[in-house]
Amino acid sequence: MTPRKRPQSEDLFDVEEKIVEVDVQEEMEGAFLEYAYSVIYSRALPDARDGLKPVQRRILFAMNELGLRPDRGHVKCSRVVGEVMGKYHPHGDTAIYDAMVRMAQPFTMRLPLVDGHGNFGSLDDGPAASRYTEARMAPAALLMTGSLDENTVDFVPNYDEQLMQPGVLPAAYPNLLVNGASGIAVGMATNMAPHNLVEVIGAARHLIANPEADLEALMRFVPGPDLPLGGRIVGLEGIRDAYETGRGSFRTRATARIENITARKKGIVVTDLPYLVGPEKVREKVKQLVQGKKLQGISDIIDLTDRKKGLQLVIEIKTGFNPEAVLEELYRLTPLEESFAINNVALVDGQPRTLGLKELLQVYVDFRTEVVRRRTEHRLGKKKDRLHIVEGRLIAILDIDEVIQLIRSSDDVAMARTRLMQVFDLTEIQANDILEIPLRRLTKFSRIELETERDELLREIEQLEAILGDQQLLLRLVSDELAVVAKEHGTPRRTVLLESDGASGMTSAAGSSPRAGAGAKGQVSLEVADDPCWVLLSSTGLLARTSGTDDEELPAKERGGRRAKHDVLRSRVRATARGHVGLVTSTGRIVKLSVVELPALPPTAGQPNLSGGAPLSAFVDLPPDETPLALVTLGGEGPGLALGTRAGVVKRVNPDYPGNKDSFEVIGLKDGDAVVGAIELATGEESLVFVTSDAQLLHFSASLVRPQGRSGGGMAGIKLGTGAQVVGFHAVDPQAENVVVTVAGSAGALPGTEAGSVKVTDMWAYPSKGRATGGVRCHRFLRGEDALVLGWAGAAPPMAASANGVAVELPETNDKRDGSGTPAPAPIASIA
């Protein structure tokens, strides 16, 4: 191309330029690829290791550099945004602030990383401007940035190469699975659901211990997502597909119950909404459908949400309409039910990949193992450097007079340093340190301190070298640190997982009137046939009903203790689908439950899958100090209910329960006492069994206990030793093959922190004694044990579960009634 010279008016510096012809198509393709690369790797997709996008990582790093820790005051968000934009993230302040707001929203993040102060928005409204809000790091953010100064990750230059920033954060927990992610790149997108921290860490630890674990084993720990505001997930097949292939979908459904708003009017009370759905969005959609004549049966919708009660959306139902039918139409037509498409796309080694559950966990475990290894190497180097200094000081203190004379006779520091190195065989680092030691450090006590420090350093160096030299020790350290994170920051599951929506239990009433249901196309009737069924209560508090009509669905050998998929069955009673059952609590009262409101489990050839149940809190609100014990029938027939209390009181209750009360007392308890066991008797000739904390067992016939009315206080059941209390009360059929399970531990240990020892003994090994006596010894304590923490008696075989419902293996039967137990593989929370 021929050079072109600018005109004189433009040629200020007499500079010639060249015009290069390029192909437009090639130029656009190159520019588009560069843009796509920038969006994918620098903006939209999270890293599979720490689960953060670059802007989120830079926000946390900047806040860490500013010292905005949880124990310090909040600062203006605009200050943080300016710090991030000026030093690390060369994009607009709006994008940075939006990312910061999302990390502070408890309805978006399962474990928020930013502690916001001010208006950070809601599900229906946006946040205030950054100049009006304040923020600091949340406790979980310290887990993400911890040990950054210990060479755990590589640092990379910032956009102008004047500063350094981490390419990834150390991430002490699997943040990508816990908090999820969403983003739209060029040609790809990611959409990941939040999960429960305790469940994810449990799966990661299982994978560390069992690298060949399959998806089924991991899903025992992570059965499904756990959304920040709870709600329900209906249909688990899509979740399993997502965990296997990285792609799938599920339906999120609001938690709703039907209540009597007034004496003659019913309403639907919504207490949890689907993920990222706000109440205003639901209200607008319902009003639009009602005005358009597409939804019938609704008279009003009121938002009673406040800070004290939380979300409470009340939908009033017109008289004559079926509330269940209206609720089904709401699920079908409004955002009370939404679909969530899972697309687990994240960066692995700089490349976007679609990952399943095991791959996500494996990437994190490998990364965290490398972080801990690098941290250990860094600490080992620091300890060795300090040991080198301490050894030099010890040499100097042993010959302190000669050292002082040598220094005083030297002309300058350089000569003193050289002579110290030659005379005492010191390194230059040691010689410099000795020259800088203050005189107050040259005492006899200082020598003792240095020798103690040297010995401690040698022990620590040995431990660190052992970790680096043994891969199993390194993995165990990673697993133990994850366990600590789960214990300190874990919260219970909030989202209920349902195999199905229970539609199998609904039938359409032929010939129903037009007002029997509501819907845009035809009438919908959800009348439930009043068929016999079982009502089930699991050890983790899940309630459900079966659709079975005979005993074949609960094998006689294992009734009350059959092992479910993730749980054990604590209690079960016969009922009808449109009837009521009672829930006995530790305060000695019965709470009435409507069977039709319980989720119906699909028919199975054997034991129903209790993972399709719903938590007890969805049907009844119990105070924190009141625990559920068992289910009972409310028919007013049979030998009645047997109760055992912590203070050793036994009572048989006449089954004359009031039919017009939602809850009522069944025993008069003394101050400080509580019910520990409740059993509905079948014949009145059962053996009642007490197990106490000081390892005493007493059993006697229920016929020795006189039935009383509901206000009675019971009678003496077992004579307790000093400081002892009842830890188990049960009733067994004396003609059946029964066993006794006892779990021993330390009375001062926190529940669930130690496994203790467990023993299984045949019931016939314990002689029967009279009521109100002291019983016989049933367990011999090992070293470190001083009490029984759990006692159970019932038909064999027994099943045990941990606090989260995972099965715990029990030992073989022990013939010695007062023998010691064997160590349990995990803490046992329930036996059934």
C-alpha cells in the first residue's frame, strides 16, 4: 500500500501512517471470538474450584484487603465498589454492586458471603444505591479467603499489571454446590441450584474416604437441592439426571396449608414460595387470572408478611369451593409452582465443562487437597526458618560472654558478623539475628524459653513432614477441616423433597357440581376417598401416609422399625385418609393432625420410601423445648396409651379423648419432668420397659398400672438412683422375639459429637421385677463413659440412624446383660 502524507493542516508532527486492508469477515470473526472468550472466562462462568465468578472473587479479596471482617464495623458499599473497580475489575460500578448485592441476599444465597446493612432489596424490589448501603464480610467469606497469605493459591497480575490478585480463592467449603450460580455467556449458560452445607460436606468427606463411590452413595448425603427460603421440590427424577449428567430440571412448589380464616371461611396460607419468586409477583398473577375469569373460587389475597412471622400470603376461598381444588389450580396457573432447569457448567482448568455431582465434588476435593498441601509446605518452611533462628540464639546464649567480647572487639558490624560466623559456625541469617538481639533477651530464663520453643518446633515440623509424606494423613486433615466447617456453619435442611405431588391419592368425583372445583378447563375435584391407610412418623420428623389397605405393606416382623431409604420408622398407626391421628409430645399433650393433609406415598411392594414425606413443622408448630414422640389413634377404643417420664413416672391413659380440641393434655407433669416415651397398647398385657441413664433396666406388665383419666399424674414406674433419669421407655409383646439396645457415652458431651458404644441384648436376659423397683444392670461402662444416652426395647431386628437419617450399623447380639458395648461407627440419634 502506497504511504499517504497528511495535509499540512493535519501534519503537526510530520508523522506518516499506513492504511492496511483487512478482510471484514475475518476481522469480525476474530473480534467476536475475543469477545466470547472474555465473557466466558472473565465474566459469566464460575470456577469449579471456589465457585466464584471473577467479579465475586475480586469483591471478596478487596474486602479482605480492606480488613472488613465480621468483627469490625460496616463501611459504605460505594467504597468497596470503588476499591474493586479501581484495582481489580475494569468494568462498570453497576455490575460490581449488583454482584455484591447478590452475595448479601439471604433469599438468593444459601450461605451469604457479604453481611449487608441497609436495603439490599427483596424478591420484588431492587436494592438502594451503593451510597446508602453498608457491608462487611460474612463469616462464610472468611472461609473463602482464609490462608491466602500462606501460598495456598497462585496470584496473577491485575488488569494493568501493577497489583497482584488471586486466580482462585482457597475455599474451605464447596461453595459452588452450596450457593449455586447463574450466568449467561456466549453460546453457553450456567444455572446451578443451592444445596445444604452439611449434606454437601458429608458427600465430599465420603468421596475422600471412598474415591470409587458411585452416584447412589453420594445421593444418600445430597438427596437434592436445599433452597434458601425452603419450599418444596416435587419430582426427584430430574434431580438425579442433573447429578448424573449435569443437566436436568425439577419443580419448586410453595408450602401452603388450608386453614379456617373465620368460623365459616377457609383460606390457603402460603408460608414458603419457590426459589426467587416474590409475593408481589404471585399477587399480581392471581389478580390477573381472577379478573380474566380464568381462576375461580378466590375472594381476596392478602399479604401479611412481616419480620416476626416471616412470609404469610393468605388466599381467601369463596364459600362452596373446594380449597384443595383451588390450590391445585394455583399450582398450575401461578408462580406458586415453577420449574428450575439445572445446567452445571463451570470452568475446569480454564475450560468450560458440564459436570455431574461426583465431578463437582471431585474437582473441589482435588483442589482443596492441593490447597492444604501448599499451606502445609508453607508452614513447614516457616517453622524451619524459625528453628534455624532459635538454634542460633541458643548457641549465642551458651557462650554469651565470648559473643559479647567478640562483638565489642570488632571494628564494625560487618566484621562482627564475619567473626561470629567463623568462630561459632553460624549462618549469615543467624549472625544477623544475634547482632539484633536486645540485652533483655540474654537472661537465663530466655534460654529456657528458647529450649522449650525449639522442642515445640521440632514436634510441629515432624507432624507437618508426616502430613506431606503420607497422602492418607493429608486427606484425613482435609476431611477433618471440612467437618469443622459443617459443625460451625451448617444449618438444617429447609427444602422438602417430594417424590411426587401426591396426586395418586386424589380421585375425581363423578357428577360433581360446577362449584365443586375451579379451573379454566372443566371442573377439578380432589376428593380423597376415606380408605384405610397407615400414618408414618420417621426419626427425622417426616410425616406421610400410605395408600395401603392391609398389613402386607408393613411386614409384621418389622412394623415400627423398618429401614426406609434414608430414615427409620419411629411410629406408625392405622387410620383413614379423611380421619385424624394424634401426635404425643414431650410435654405430655396430644396434637391433632389431619391425615388428608399428609403427603401420600405411592404404593410399593415393601416398605414405603419416607423421603417422600414432609417435615412435621409443615403441619404443627412446636416450641423448641417440645419434641414429638409418637403417633396415636383418636378412636376412643382399646387399652389406651402408656406414658413414661424422665423422672420414672408411668401412666396408662384412658382413650376418652375430646373430639372438639386441636390439642389437649394427657398427663399432669411435675416441674422439670418430661415424657420420654409414648406407646399405644394393643392388648394391655404388654411389658413396659424403663431404661435409665445409670444403666438400669426394669420391665413389668402393663396390667400392673391402673388406667387414669387425662388429668392424672401417673404412678411410680421405676426407682431412680441419685442423679439418674429415664432415657428410654417402651412397650413390648412378651410373646415376641424382643431385644434391648443401649448406647453409652459421656453425659457431658454435646449430642451427636461422639459415637460412644452400643450393645444389643436379647430381652429374655433381663428378669422381670415389680413396678417401682430399681431394675437390673443392663450395660457396663468403658473408660470415658459415665451414662447411657439412649435405650430402646422392641421386636427384632432393630434399626439405628444418625441425626440426619443415615443408617448406622448395629453389632451382633450380646448374651451378657451387663456387658460392655462395642464402639459405634457413628453417633446414633434414633433406634426403631
